[in-house]
Amino acid sequence: MPSIHSTSPAHSCARASNQGGARSTLNALAALAVAAMLAACTGVLPRQAEPGETRAAKPASKLDASASPRELSIFSINDFHGHIQPKSPTPLMPRLPDAQTGELKPQAAGGIAYLASAMSKLRSGREHSVFVAAGDLIGASPLYSALLKDEPSLAALGELDLVASALGNHELDAGLMELKRKANGECPALGCAWPEYKGPGFPYLAANMLDAQTGKPVLGTHIIKEVAGFKVAFVGAVTRDTPMVVIPKSIVGLRFADEADTLNALLPQLRAEGAQILVAVMHEGASFNGAANDPSYECPGLQGRGVDIARRLDPAYAIIISGHTHQAYTCKINGRLLVQAGSYGGWVTESRLTLDASGKVLDAQSVNHPVLQSVYTPNPAFVALVQRAAALTAAVRNKPVADLKQGAQRSVQAPFGDSTLGNLIADSQLAYAKKRGPADLALMNTGGIRADLTVEPGRPATMSDLFAIQPFANELVVMTVSGAQLRELLQRQLPKGDGPPRLLQVSSSLRYQYRIGADGVAQLGAVSLGGLPLDDQRKYRLVVNNFMAEGGDGQSVLRQGTERVSVGVDIDAMIELLTENPDAVMHIAPGRIRRE
């Protein structure tokens, strides 16, 4: 029987994000979820393989060596983030032509039951296919999955015949040990959150995540699967920048090496093990403002670390499957595919390699398929799985918070750099901190804002709505910084190059302007705090989440903050503001950050 071989240290899987930790609200929510558990159970899945252990794989057809050409189809997803549910929140709303009118409009996509149907239909037409993922399958998840420790998401993806996934930074949110527990299907003394959880049945791969002392990989580096008569190696890597996007306590004792250098160094070992086709699967990607599918594969304007890695990666790798940037693209760098499937299971990438008898790539094509809920019929077995998760978490998810007159969005509109939702979050954190001590301003990182606040007529905003926006349960830290340090922080986070701005969101007490000089460099303009010009010599009390406080997202200036006090949890701040003052959503218009 054809087999999958896994090499290097033990496989793992966990949740990772910009943030994490046990917090007051999350603990209360988890307790409610456990109390609401039903006597349902999931199907039993195989335990994840240990290093050196051979795991049986789906049989691959042996083709005569003279048969040519042969086609290998590689299906891939990335950044699923536990979005098993079809709505509340809807996983993804890509703007696509309406099937009836041709009008370009947002359409509901994603949900594990729809993804299952899409995968079944797409793979049924491909004789030789395989399914892999590029990381962040869990972490920063909606309550359906998060309250159950993302176990239903891993169980469901395993049932989709996922062969392997690159490790994502969000898999490390709760630390390496918790990742390994989930990967191996191990349960605490009181049992798993998901009844009869047995693990995902696929390995996480991270060739470049090393033990800081020994320099050896902590997880598996690659697997080799026999398909279409070839030995195909899938080699995994996590973003080198993981320390910038994961709280330090979750990655103690780990080191993250360069992705291209690591994968290139593995070539002799891969060849020695008989690998004929090499596939790089990495949780790092590019930024692209174009369409999800570019028939020319030229992708003008494609930029970012994914492009740099692609240019440095050895040509022996036939294709690069990427993730991390939550963008859908099908591009070629120096003639080689670099692809990504957006996020949340709203897209599936299909990459087709046409190979000669020796394994040489004759042609490479790729297409991103939208997983539209209007196109696919949800798979009944996975509908039942989601219903089970919904029942287990209903008491928490459906708890009403406030009746709101309008929602708030993450997107920004030029010339402003602040969003309505970013403003609301920063305002909530400042108000929460001021009730508990002195505070002058609050700042919020855009990467920690995971969904829009959507308001439906006749339905109050619920815990599910708010948790989808801020799923990390971060502590709020109040610290003292000087005006000069605050000015430096604001200058450093201004946009660089042609990339989209990702400015820190600010409370209503802070306003500033910036401009792009003739040399293309962004320069900070006038800054006011509390209606007065920022005083470089004055001391201010700043509110940020613990991820930022520890220098996350490259905000190293904040490590200099003194007189630190933890005042609570970010989602508690939002609940308190909206409960006491629902009209706060009427006072969050953009204009706090303006480009001159």
C-alpha cells in the first residue's frame, strides 16, 4: 500500500495568534460552554504519527513509467482559523459576479460543510490529487471552535483527507505543548472539549522552527507521499517572523530560521529519501491587490516576503503553496507557481502539474475556486458536526450584549487611516482603563481585529459577534511612556513602500496627520493628545493589549514602557462599553488619522 513517511521530531498542532492567555471572560465563557455540552460525539480519527512511524495513505495509482504526460493536482487551503460555521459570522464574503445578473457583489463563502462538498466535487474529476494546507488552520477562531479548543476544526479537516499542513504562527497561540496535545489527540484528565476527540490525523510541518539549544527541528520537516507513480515531498515552513506575531511566553525555547535557506538545505536529504517532486508549503506569503485568478500569472504589483522567498528558493521545488497574508492569488515567480487561497475556507486553490515520466514539470497551472454557499450543497455529515458544535457552545455564543443602531467596519477609506471598528475598540479600551485608574490614550493593532461588527435589524449584538472581532482574550496593559516615545512609535508604524497601510488604531483622545514625502518616505505631522499638542517631555498613560506591550507587530518601543498595570481583558472592555453606552457606535467616524 502507498504510504506517507514523516521525518524529524514529533508532530504537533495548537493555536497561535498575536495574543493569548487565560482571562476572566474567556474562562467564564469556557465554563458555560462545558456546562452546555451534550452527549454527542464525533467520529474516531487516527492518532497523529510519531517521528519515524509510517502511516497508511490513500492508495495512489501506479502508472507505467513510459506513460507520459501525467497530471498531479494539488488542492490547498490556508488560514482557515476554525471557521467551521456557515454564518454568524459568515467566513468570507468575496466580491464576485452574481450567477444570475452578473453584478459584482459580496457573496457568502466558506463553512466546513460547504468546503467538504466543494472538495468532493473538485477532486472527483482528478485521478491523482492530494490536499494540503499552509497553516493557521486554528487559532483566532469563532466561538463555535474556540470554546471547544479548536478540536472540532481539527477533527473536521482530518476527515477531509488533509495530508499535512505547514505550521502557522496561530497554531502556537497556546504554546507548543498544547499544540502537541491536540496534534496527538490527547485529552486532559477531565476529557477533551470535543467528545471523543482523537486528533486531526495529519501532521504539522515546520522545518525552520528549531529548538533554541540543539538547533534541531521541533516538528516534522516533511512528508513523502506516493501519488501518480511519483514520490512527492511536501516540505513545511512557518513564517520566520513568528516572534513578531506571537506572545513571547508561547514560544520560549524556540528559534525560527529563514524559510528559503532551511528548505534549500533539506535538498540532499529529500533526494536521498527518493523524493522526485518537491512541493514547498509555507506559512508566509505576498500582498496582492489584483484578482484571485490571474490567467497570465504575471500578478503585477505582487510584493512581500513571499516573493523574496520564491526568488531565493531552489528551482528544485516545483511549486510554492503559501499562506499568512489572507490573500487569494495565482502567480508565477521566475516561471514557478506561487499560490494562496485567501482565508477562512472561502477559497480552494487547485494547482495542476503536468509531468513527464522522469518527474520534470512540463506545465503548471493554478486556479482559485470560490467555495460559494450558493453553488454547493452542504455535506450532511459536516452539517451535523457544526450543529453539534453549535449546541455545545450555544449558551455562550447567543448571550445578548446590546441593541446597536449601526455596525462598524475594519476597512479604512482614504484619506483617513482609522476605521470605525478600530476607533470603537480603542475607545472601549480607554474607557475601561480610565474606570480603573489614570489613562490618556489607547492604541490597537489592526492584526488583532478579525471581523467586522455586523448589526442585523431586530437582533442584539451577541457574545459571538464580539468574540469574532477580538478572539484572543488579551490582557489590557496600562503603561507610562514619554511624549517622545509615543512620537517615535507613531513614526515607526507609518506605511513603508507601496504596501497597504496598517496603522495602529487610536482612541478619540489622539489625533495626528502624516504625509508621504517626495522620496516616498512617510513623515509624521502634527500630533495632538487631549486637544493639546503632543509634549515630548510629558509622561502619558497608554493602554495597549499585552501582545503589543511585549513588542508584538514590531512595536519594540513599547517594551520601554514603565509602571505597567494589567486592568482586565479586551473583550470585557468592549462588552462594558456597549452595555453601558450602546450609542458609542454613533461616535466613531473616521478622521482621527489623516494623510495630508
